[in-house]
Amino acid sequence: MSALPFDRLGGEAAVRRLVDRFYDHMDTLAEVMELRALHPPSLDDSRDKLTWYLTGWLGGPPRYVERFGHPRLRARHLPFPIDTRVRDQWMLCMRRALAETVTDDELRAFLDETLDRLADHMRNQPG
């Protein structure tokens, strides 16, 4: 990939669209209610934090780091039981959001692959 994924995606507004669709799916799909239950009733803070994180992760401004320091994603997720099933639920929401918001096939495939590895790294429970 020649340009930064952040730029190819379309900048911060595009990251926010992706994140909003992701959380819209998490909030409405019956098959991800186990994942949804790990989140607070309001997803507003979660939407902001994931937007800020992905903005920097994709090569844009380090919004998350500016607010919270190093992401330490695995450590921040240790209080939540994440097994293969929950990881797969997270990826279901993300894949649907990617399909709806990322028109660049190469970028969508790249994001799917790298986010899948990231989601797998968050697992902290057997199974």
C-alpha cells in the first residue's frame, strides 16, 4: 500500500463512519449480544475511544495517545473475558462495518486481515 491507510480511508470523518457502523451493529445484532454485554449501556465513550485509537493506528493524528498515553490494548482489555467467540463477534461487527464504509477493495482486505490479528491478540480466555 503506497499511501497511509488513514488517508486512503478518507481521514477522520471516514474513521468515525466506520466506528459508528461497527457500534451500530454491536448494538443491534442479536448474535453479538455477549460482546455487547461487555460494554456500558451508552456506547458514546466507546465510539470516541475507538475512533481516536484507529485514527492513530491507521497513520493519522495520535488522538488516543494524546488523551490517554500508550494504548496498551491487551492490558486494557484484560478485565473483560474475551474468548474466540467474543473475538468472532467483534470481527462480525467490524467486517460488516468495513463492507459498508470502505469502498477500496485492497484497503478493506488489508484492514480485515490486520484487525483480525489485533482482535485475536485481545483473547484472554481459553476457547
